[in-house]
Amino acid sequence: MRERAQPGTPLYVHLPYCKAKCAYCDFYSLAGEEADAGSVVRAILSEAERRAPEAPRTVFFGGGTPSMLSAEHWRQLLDGLDERTGFRTSAEEVTAECNPESLDRDKASALLELGVPRLSVGIQSLRPETLELFGRVHSADQGLAALQAAREAGCRDLSADMIYAAPGQTEAEWREDLAAVLALRPDHFSAYNLTYEEGTLFTQWLRAGRLEQAPEELELSLFWATREVGEAAGYGAYEVSNFSAPDHQCRHNVNYWYNGPYVGLGPSAVSKVGFTRSGNPRSLNRWLAALDAGDDPIEWDETPDPIERLGETWWLGLRLGEGLDPDRARATAGWAQARDDPAPGLAARMVEQGLLAERGGRFRLTERGLPLADAVAREFLALEAPSPA
């Protein structure tokens, strides 16, 4: 058995079942409602017994579609997880991802009563043709109704997920859809530019000519429209793709952008403990078999070199609106000597190019750099350690 992560380490739990597989999604999930969710709950608790941190400060249930679990399965999972970690006392934030087809007022009430106060609802689009193209199994009306149901149940920490730059989408349609979602006053929303990931149906269709990707000019217009509509409605952009009302940032995800430690349970879940990353198998059967054999269900691990860790910390941290502190980045990456750190020199050159700004020792993306965040990140991921004197 591997050494358990330090108390307080954030915890992620992957629940792999979905009603249907979305055409753009590259997360590990299994379509179908007849799967044995009870066996997965029991296996997660078995893995938690071995690997979950004590007193996690955040817990995030992702997938898949966690809201597909019945209220009784949720009770078994949350009671068992609390027995093993004490999260109900320690966690400052507990989130469950939900899809509209499996979230009504009763399900939302059950989650809130069982200790999950933050619900994140996957709306994605309000256009019937886009929902059909995505492979979503809910309607636009169901998406809005799910947000309303969560509010009526008493949810005071509600998030909505949206995707823009879908094939055929116009800026006017996106502004209208986003405004309709924000009119229901979620406390947080995420708006992601559609990406074409390897192994997904969307990428296959794109290569076959069945889809046409949105032009870069339109993607840029949609990016700025998102910020304009969000800020006008009172939501601050605390990360490139994430917006919140005051004091409603997703703390679990902020830890990822800090390149902090975390433990993942469930098939395909990834962990970062110390400087080592590890991952569970992207296979329900292999994950279950490892646990049945009494083994840690870890299929791979890696410990990046210090220069890689430093580059990754800058890559992630520059996405945050607050920017990045080089001293904190060095501490996170385990970089020993400030004078040998190549990252601030690269950042200074990007300041000269107008991509970054520096204030009070922190670096952040400028208005010019924001839409180029991925290109800026690649520069830091290519950092090279200085040659020995």
C-alpha cells in the first residue's frame, strides 16, 4: 500500500456512468442506466479505505454523471466516505456534477441533506440542434429547469457549465443563451471553447468532413462576448474559462491551477501526491479487479523533473486572474535556487511583448495575452534548466 496523502489533501471521486456518451467528451465514462452502481460505490469505499486523505479540505464528485446515482447509493457513498475521511467536518467545499436529465428537486434536496452543498449542472447549450449534435439527452427547457430545481431545493452554491464555438453557432445565439442561463443567477459558471480531443466522435467527424470547426475569428469573438456578458451580470473572471459571484470560486479547481496535491478515486482518476502523479486504469473491470485482489488500483505513475514541474506550475497558474507568484511557483515545484529559475526571465520577455503584466511581483495575462493563454503556456512547458556553471 502506498503512503497516504497528507491530511487536508483535496479529494476527487470519479463516478463513470452516463445515460449517453457525448460526442465531444474524452473523459472515461460508460453509457447505460442498468450498470451496477452499487458495486462501484462499494469499490470506491474500498479504495478510500486504502488511499483517501483524512480531513480533505475539498471533495469533488465528477464523471460521468454523478447525479445518476440514486439517493440510496448517494447515502451509502457519502456516509461511507465520511466514516473513512471525516469530510463532512473538514471540507470547506463539496461539489457534485449533475446533468439536467437526472437532477430534479428531490435529487437536489437529497444531495444537500447528505452533505453536498455545491451542485454543478452541465447545461452546455440551449440550442436543440446543438444538444442533439453533442449527444446530450436533455432539452434546453430541462437544463434551465434543473437550475431552478436546485435553487428551490435550497442550493446556495450553484454552478452552470456551458460550451461555446459549436459548429454553426453565431455570436448572437451564444449571447442569448448565456444571458438566459445567467438570468437564473447561478453563483458560478464555466464557459469552455469546444475542443476536438483525440478519440472522440467529434474529432472523427471533423477529419471526415462531417463537421466544420468554428473559425478562429469567431472563437475570439465568442471568448470576449463571454467575458462581456458575464461581467455585465456581476460575475468576475477568476480563471480563463471560469466566472463567479463574489466568494463563489470553485476552491477544488483553484487547487488544480495552483498545481497543488490531490487524490483521485475511481476508474481513470488521477492523483498528485508530493511530486508524483499517478493514474487509475481507464477500465472499470481492471480497476475493480485490482481492488478485489487487495491491490492499489494504480496503473501508472511518473515524477517529472524539477524543470518540468516548474513549467507546469506556471502553465496552470497563469490561467488565474490573480496571476502567479514566482516564489510560490518555486516552492510548489521544489525548485531550490531562485537565481537559477529561468521562468521569471521568460515572463519578463512576455511582458515586453505585451502578453503578460507584472505588478507587485506577480505575473498575469494581459488583455492581449488572455486569448493566447494556450500559446503562452506552451512557452513555459518548454522551459530548459540552466547549464551548470
